[in-house]
Amino acid sequence: MTLEEFRQGRGWTLAELARELGLHDARSVHRYLHGQRIPRAAVMRRIMSVTGGAVSPADFYQAAPPVQRVPRRPAAMGQG
């Protein structure tokens, strides 16, 4: 489960989630939800506590999409 899914399930605003996590403002929560920042260890522990373990560190790391390899063009005659 993602932190956003948890937040929506509770019907919490960003500010309410920030307060529950002991954060000063909702900007950090916004950054966590949009993958712009990974929570530090202390915040991660609070996230796990508040969510009852439903959101874990693994939920913040998405698998990178596979790299699409582009075939190389053969060098033109007389070049290279």
C-alpha cells in the first residue's frame, strides 16, 4: 500500500497526515507522495507506526522501468 492510498482511505488531508507524522507542514508529505523525496529513517518509523505497518520502506521504492535498447545502426561505408 502506498502512503497516498493510506491517506485517502482515512480521508485525511495532507495537513492531517503531516500532523499525525509529527511533521511541521504538508510540503514534506506532498514530496513523499509524489516520489520527490524518500522519508528519512525517523519519519519512516513514524509512517510505519501510524499506518500499522501497512506502508513500509519498500513502498517508497518503485521498480525502475526496463531500459529499452535501441539497436545500433551499422556504420556507413567509408566511415568509422
